Amino acid sequence: MHVAQRLERIGAYLFADLDRKQEELQKRGVDVINLSVGDPDLPTPPHIIDALMEGASDARSHRYPPYSGTLEYKTAVADWFRRRFDVALEPATEVLALIGSKEGLAHLPWATMNPGDVALVPDPGYPVYRSATIMADGVPYMMPMARTRGFQPDLAAIPQDVLKKAKVMFLNYPNNPTAATATLEFFNEAVSFARRHRILLAHDNSYSEITYDGYRAPSILQADDAKDVAIEFHSLSKTYCMTGWRVGFVAGNAGAVGTLGKVKTNIDSGVFRAVQQAGIAALTGSQDPVRDRLRVFQGRRDRVTKALRSIGWDIPEIKATFYVWIPVPDGTDGAQFAAKVLERTGVLVTPGAGYGKEGEKYMRLSTTIADKRLDEALGRLVDAFGKG
Ligand SMILES: *Cc1c(COP(=O)(O)O)cnc(C)c1O
């Protein structure tokens, strides 16, 4: 079969080696504990499931939904946005329903870039920003996110010739994989930078609600004049433990929202109406279930931090997300260390290089696994690496 060059340019699957090792171990009867996936293990709150069931028996759900989302869903989004961020959105023009935020992020370069145009992409970062840019025949410019800068890009270091061709900049705070957060002050800087260079700012806020210790993540749309240049992607996946449901939204600059909607009318036919009904229940219903789930994730974060610090691993303060981004403790790289971790403990962690070259000396661990399994994994890590 003929394979498109754009697909080959995305590159090889980085974890093939680790997958093979995992299979080998499992064949030998090793009980492998997988801490490599960010996918909440806790159930979707019941009132959201009820809304889906009700929506599914509504005959309107059996036909194509409106492309851009139902007005009820987009209004629920706008209301949530006002309550949560004190930002006003026009539901009809500034909100678009997505089949998960990944879908919208992946289609954005199609809406905004010509072949050869540049997208500014965080490194390390969620892999979709880069691969989607390549799929649209755009050129990713990887912005190094140094730990010394709080995993924020040095905007002043981006070369002029790159900026001339740049059409989109992706940002993501709270961040996957580093768990870094950003202040509104940084968002203000990013917005004025984007205005100056006429770049669309695409902020991925999938983890806005996964925060701890009273920390509240800002929206980029709270920045001054943000709607001139910015859109923000949100997901119900992480907040409401709904990764399987495939529902999210993008909000902000009406031109960009509309253009992305136009791409989507040529590709998909919207989010199942019953899922949008469930999304409305999630956004407008009691947020107590979210708080309950956060308490669980926060407890896990505390146990991971304590256990891994006890063996001398360099674990930062984590205010958000369910990820722990760990510098490789022995000076090798993330892939080698992850292989060693897997061989010695049967625990699977993600090599940082999976999120970009700048992640090579790191590994990522996710706490979206049952408490007992997480504790078992931590026990094994402490036993295997405790004596240096
Ligand atoms: C999980 C995740 C997404 C995708 O979320 P969906 O809404 O399930 O598609 C997007 N961005 C980041 C950074 C994520 O970690």
C-alpha cells in the first residue's frame, strides 16, 4: 500500500521498544503496572450518564446534530465560562462543539495554515500539536520549554524568520506532560506577542479543572484583548472522567472558531446530540463529583511525591494535572531509564522523549490508576531504587 509522505514525516512510534518489552514480561508472567497513560480510572458521575440515556431515547438524537453543536450545549458552555472565568462568550459565534479537544486541535492547522507555514509548538508537549501541523503540510517550530523557565517558552528567542512564517502558536497550561502552570500575567504577554506578530494563539486548557491545594487555573481568554487573537480548547474528558465520550469545545476569536467549524463541516457531522445533552448535565449540574474525584487524585499525588522523594528522585511541587514529570535520576535518558524501571519492577512509565526532544532526560508517570495498583507500583519502585 502507498503511504502518504505526511504520515511518514510524523516519524516512528517511539514506544515500540517499550511495548515489546512489556509484552515479553507479561508472557513471563510478570504483573505489569501501567503508569504511562493519562486516562482517569474513576467513573463518569451518574447524573451525566442519566442525561445520556435520556438523550439517547429522544428521537432528535437519531438524526444529524447541528455541525457546530446544539445551541443549548454552546449556551451551557458560555454560561460555564462566565461563571468559571468571568469571560462573556457569544454561544452562536464564539463557541464550537468538538469531538474531544484532540479533534479540534488536530484540525486547527487545516483551518489556519498553508503548506510551508510555521506552527510554534511546545517541546515537550502534547504530541498532537506537532503531528497535526505536519499532516496539514505545515512546519512545526519546536519551542524549548526549559524547567528553569517554569516550562514556559522564551518568546524573545524565536527567530524573526520563523515568526514571519508563523501562523499558530500552541500553548497548554496546566501542562501535559510537565504539570507546569501559567499565570494570567504570562497569558497577557503571550497575547500581546501574538497580536504583535499576527499569530493565532491556540491555548489547550484541557486540565483547567484538575488542580489542587486551592489553585485555580486561569483562561487565556481572561487576558487583555485575548479574543482578538486567541482561542481556547476545553475538554470534558479529564474534568468529568469522560475520556471515552468524546466531547469538548473551543471558544474565543469568532473568525478562528468559524474557520475551524468550516473545516469540520467537511470532515465530521458533529457530536452525538445525546452526548451533548450529557455535556450540558456535566457543565450545569453539581460540581461535587468533580471535587470528590480531585480529592482522590490529590491523595495519589501526595503519595507519589512522598514515596519518590524518599528515594531521592527530584519530584517538583505539583499544583495541577495527574502527571509527574521526573528528571531521570541516574544521568541516562528517559528511554533507557524507563526500560530499567520496567525490567526491575514491572512498572511502565513513559519516556519523556515521547513528548519531544527536550523531554529526553525525563520520564512521565500518570496517577490515573486504582489506588491499590498505584501503591503497589510505588512500593516496587521504592524497593528497587531505594538503595541508590
Ligand atoms: C487528554 C488531552 C487532550 C485530549 O482530550 P480529549 O478532549 O479527550 O480529546 C488534549 N490536550 C491535552 C494536553 C491532553 O492531555
